[in-house]
Amino acid sequence: MGESKMVNDEKQKARSIKVKVNGREVSLNPFATHILGNTIWAMISSLKLEEDPNRIEIELSQ
């Protein structure tokens, strides 16, 4: 069953994600970490950048 799952090493890199709301860190489960990480990396990688991203920082304010 596990053998049928083909995995691209690049997509499976360990991602470190830290989310803070009003200065307090929010705990993320593995699913949320996976979804947020892959979504953000996909959006950033579609941009025309001078170099490949290694670290991404996003700050949202209302």
C-alpha cells in the first residue's frame, strides 16, 4: 500500500512554519503545516525572483 505512493523529494522537504496571531504563536497540526507550507511555497515559486527562496516571511495586518 505504501509502495504505490510516489513522492517527489523536493516537495517532501521538512517545512518549518511558525504562525503568530497578535504576537502569540499558534500551534499547527501536521495537516495544517503541510497545507500552509505547500500553498505558500507554490505561490512564491510562481513569482519571478532573482534567486530561489530559502526563507519566506509574511506579515499580515488589519
